Amino acid sequence: MALDDAGADEVWVPETWGFDAPSLMGAIAVNTRRICIGAVLPVFTRSPALTAQTAAGVDALSGGRALLGLGTSGPQVVEGWHGIPFARPLAELREVVAACHTVWAREPLTVDGPRPIPLPGSADRPLRIITRPERSSLPIALAAMAPRAVRLAAEVADRWWPLFATPAAISGHWADPLAEGRARRHASLAPLQIMASAVVGVGGEDAQAAARAAARREIAFYVGSMGSRDRNYYADTVSAIGFPDEAAAIQDAALGGQRERAEGMVSDAMVDAMAVIGTEDSVRPRLTTLADAGVSVLVLSPATPEPIGAVEALRRIMG
């Protein structure tokens, strides 16, 4: 309820190898009245039909406040935790998006993809959906950084959510994939929304120092530890958007078991580009720049166990 009162519009729950996200989404749903609840679910870990059912269940429980995020995750989670081959990630994403739209519209589920659901005329007739979702369509956000995945997000999703988004990367590194995906976008879809996430610290020197340390931990974890040297989307992205030397140094330290050294390899420039840290006056231009780049949803990671103050501060800044 406190986040409701503070003015937060959405809350997003992560899912890697800790708790499952939908259980936490359900708990949030019954303890809030206005805020929307989302999670990025890895497409490899559930069948397409189950993903659609799960989102519909949270939507019904919350009275129409669910948001569905979809991502491929990476080999570390998919293979190392779930024991599932990490193969054809784009086909998996496309199949799950199609299945969700079909289920929510209460149409026969027939999808041809990596895990095909029987097509009409086959021996196994598809089942007609008998559940009754709260809504016939839920917003879908694709978490994507690789150019082909970004292109797919711009084509089929309601939102695109890149980790480590910067205004320069949106207008530069990702500009062509976004344009190509939008050119293929169906006319029935609303304009693509862009999301960004950032560690936030608004306040005095102590608050800013804590936020900068938190940002370094987060960047170093993803760039250094979420994949091997030759299969790490996060490191590839950070390198491509302007920090190749830092990405290599972070990986060297992290893969060598030197976590603190990896965090130390995160430069001030990286933190400045990827986080929102400063006084209320100094972060206002940063938020304006993100909005000018097309970001309409900012997902905050407050560098404090109490996020209410960060939400209230940003509400004041943005008026």
C-alpha cells in the first residue's frame, strides 16, 4: 500500500534462480489496490500455454493490473539452473508472444514454433480455452539487448526493455534494429513503449555514495558473472554501447573470482551513464534526457531497503 500512496505506477519482480516471480506477484496483488504488477519470465522455463495462464491468473487476482515481461535470460540460468538447452531464443520469444495473445483471446491454441502446439487437422485437436482472463489482452514487454531480439521487440511487443539503456545507445546502437522492427509492426498495435531501469540515489553525499556502490555491484554482476567470456549478452551490450575496455576488465576480474576487483573496474562514466544519482536538481536533466530518447517507463532500483523516498523524490522532480 505504501508504494500505491507514494505514486509508483508499477512494480516489477525479477526471476533468476531465487524465488519464482508469480508467487511474489500474487502477494503484491492482494496487498495493493492500484499499482500494476509485472515480472520478466524466462521463456524457456515454462510452456507457452503456462506462461499465458500465469499472466492471466495474476491479472484476474489483481483486477486487471498484470504486466507480462518476457526474456530469454541466458545460458547461466537456463542451462545451469533449469537444465534446459539454450537454443533458438528468438523463436521461443515469438512463439510465447503468439501463444499468450491466443490464450487471452480465448481462441484455440495453435502455435507453430520450437515447441509446436498441434495445428488444426492434426491427430490431436487443439483445446479451446475455457478459462476466462480478466482482459483479452495484457501488455507484453520484451527484455532484449541483442540487435535481433530488439528488432523482434519492436515488431511484436507492447514494450521494449533493455538493461543498461542509455539515451546514446537508444539513438545509436539500437536505432537500426528498432527502425526495422517498427517497419514490420502490425497496424493494430499501439506505438512501442521504451522502458529503462536504473539504480537510483537522490539526496546528499551519503545517499549518492551508497547508490554509486550499488550501481557498481549491479553492473559488475551482470557484465562479469552472468555468462561465460564468449556467451554474455550483458558484456557484449556494455562493450557495444561505448565501454569495451571496462567490460573486458570486469569480466577478467569476475571470472577470476575477484568480485570486489570487478566492481572496482566499473568506471564513473559507466555509473553516470546507467544510473540516476545526484541531488534533485542534478538528476532532473538526466530524467529529461531519458524521456527525450523515448523512455516512457523508468524502473527504479533504489539503493536503499526503503524505496518510498526514491519514488516520492522522483515524483517531485518530474512534477
